[in-house]
Amino acid sequence: MTITTSETESDIPDALRSTTVPQDCARVSEHALFPLPITPFERFLYDGEARDYPATFYVELHLEGQFDRSALETALEAAVKRHPLLSCQLSEEGRSHSWTPVAQLPQIVWQGATDPVGPPLGRWIDLRQGCGLRAWVREQVGRGDVLHLQFHHSCTDGLGAGRFIVDLMAVYSRLTGPPYPKLDVPSPDAAKLKHRWQFRRRSQTTSWQKALNAYRFHVLAPTPLAAPVRRPAPSNSLSPVIASYLFERDETQAFSSKITLLGNLTINDVAVALLFRAVSSWQQLQGRTSNRQRLRILMPVDFRESTDRLLPAANRIGFSFPTRLIKECHDWGRLLSSLAEEIRFIRRTNLGMDFLGGLSLTDSVPGLLPTLLRSSGCMATTLITNFGQSRRYEQVFPADDGSMIFGNVRLHHIVATPPISRSTSAGFGICITSGRLVLSVQCDPQLFDNQTASELLQEFVSAWRQWSDDRMSVSM
């Protein structure tokens, strides 16, 4: 999933503006595209996961109203056909892996209010046996339905998932409106998937900067996130541990106004800095009091370009790794300004391409990538992803009182949480929908339960409020 360090262009080009629903929902020709070789980034995500730590992320659409079951099932089929990697599995021939279509497209599971909470098939997605997308709808008594989507990160990043969701809800809206979408369902060009590992951008970092960053990454290891003092009972739960918090519109507007007032800052700058403060506070609350702890936040960087407007769901991101000692997190003004400058440097130099270049080099040696992944320690203390703002899609869907309308249902908010790993036990998500900022976290179920996950998230929530109220102290 992606926290973008540059504003992406509109997802729907002018050429796609129309008012009719495409009648041809035929699946992309399997002969023209498949088998499709796996990329080094996709292999990194696939080889780096474990059954207890799958490389999957979750998106929840919380709605007002109930879905028309038949219409949503039809919409899912149509949307999946436009995003081929979401209906593929990995085939192995020796040491090579390729994407091939599954025989049966993913289906929606309908959960009643009394059914067990969580993914019907558990957290693990075995890409050797099935595709990287699962969908289920949970009924909530007295409230609207919740559409849950689970994506394997090898198939797509968060922005690709967002484009799939636009397709899904646009078809659904056409089937259940009025009101109808203002624009037609975009028709991605599946042939562009052949070039998803080709980038026109190049890293602008110097050889010295590359060497220094490699040293810092591999030698100066980060401190893992502290496990809560109160550990949960051993669990074989098939459900992820996810907590979320929804700010009201007036608070969200106050955040946006303050960012605008400060100037030359983005919401990503503020979110990363506040997460450093929140993690610092969490570490100390769990008894980790050393100021020498090295905190590292994995921050995805989007590399989509204007030519990727018709790219189906896929990965077009790199990683960067802002790092601070806890003692460097005490002075809020210096922390925020230094991170804002670092993120501008990341954007200006395409620093995330260095990570992708390293993957390509490692992947060129047979068997080296999985060997390194098995022996590697903690890559990051935590990670953060920005699923974006719903206004990016407001050109597609009508809105009422700031909330987008999908046919017979209205979007209340979205919760999006990135994957975790054995050494990175929590991943944070931010998203603005219907004028409300949503913060979320997915935690390691072996270390956290729902209560302690909420306590961890509360440190992040409190940091936002302290910053907004000018209560950000110098010392912690």
C-alpha cells in the first residue's frame, strides 16, 4: 500500500468521460498476456511472507444502507475482469514464477451479524492455490453493510486497489442507481501490465549517497516496535488485529487548515512526523526508555506517471526509510522540518528507485533474494501508508453532504491497513473520506489483541490532537 510523496494526476483521463456502461465485460485474453513473469518487487513480497504473516492488506468500505447482493456480485465479476492480476495465481517452473489466471473468479461471501468476525478463509492467501483478492460483506444490525476487501500485495499496491474499487463501485452504481456515476467505468489496458516493472524515472542520488544509505540500512539496524507489557493469550485466530479511529469533520478541517497555514507542508510530512512521536511515546510506555533507540518508518513512494492512467491494479511503488533516534523526536519543530525536507529530497531524487534497483540486482542471482529475506532482521520499526483522499474519485461519483453515493448506498468512511511482518509488528494507515480523517493500524496477533492495538493507535490519535491544539511539548 502507498503513501505518496507527490500528488498523482487525476485517475480518470478526459478521454474516458462518457455516460454509458460498457457492455463488454469479457475477460482479458489469456493468450495475449499470460503467463506473465513475476517482477523482482512482487517476488520480494511473495518470498518475504510467512503463513502467520501474509503480505496482505485490508480495505473496509463502511456504508449507509444495504447492498443489493446480485448487483454487487455482478459488479465484482466485471471489475475483476478489468484488473487481471487480481484473478491470477503464481505458477512455478523450477525457480521461475509466472502469473496465470485462476479457473474461477473470486466470489463474495455474505456474513450475517452473528457470524464469526474476520476473513472467512483466514488471513493467509496461498498464491500457489488461488488468486490474491478476497471479498466479503458483513451485515451490521442497525447500521449499514461493510464491504471487506483483502489484497495480496504481490498483486497490487494501495493505489491500484483504489482504482479497482472505483471500477467495482461504478458498475454497482450503474446497476442500482439513480443516482448514477458522473463518469463511466474506466477501461484499463491490460497490455500495460507487461511494462509494470519499467520506469522512466531514474534515481538522482549520487554514488556516495547510495553507499551511505545502504550502510545505514544494513548496518544501523532499527529498534523493533515494543510489544505491549500485557501480552494476549496465545492465539490461533484467523482474523487480523485491526483498530481504527474516525475523526469528525471539524477536526479534519482543522488539520487541513493548519497544514495550509504552515505552508510548504503536506499531510504526509505531518503524518510521518506524528508517527515518530507516537512510536517514541509507545516505546517509553512499554519500558523502553533509552534515547538511543533507532526508529525507522517504511514509507512507500508512488512512481506512477501520466502514462499509467490506464494501468490495471499492480505495483508501481518503491520504498524509503526515514530514520530517527528517539532523542531526535523530542524537539517537535526540528523533527517536522527535518522530515519535510527529507521527504522533499526523496521526491526530488527518486530515492525509492534505489530500493527497486537493489531488488533487481539481488533477484538476478538465483535463490539469493529468498535466502536474504529468511536471514534478515528488522527492516523497519513500523510503516505507514496513505490510501488517499476520496476527493480523487469525486469526479466519478455524485455526493450528498460530502459523502459519495454508490447507487443505493452511501459511503461513510474507509479503513485501510497495510501488511505487517514478523519483525515489523504494526502497520499504520491514513485515509480521508467524506471529509473525515481515518487512522488505522494492523498489529501482530501474537503480540497484540484488540485492546492493546487500540492503545497503540491512541498514541497516534493523541499526537494529531496535541499538534492541532499546539500542545506538542519539546520533551516527552
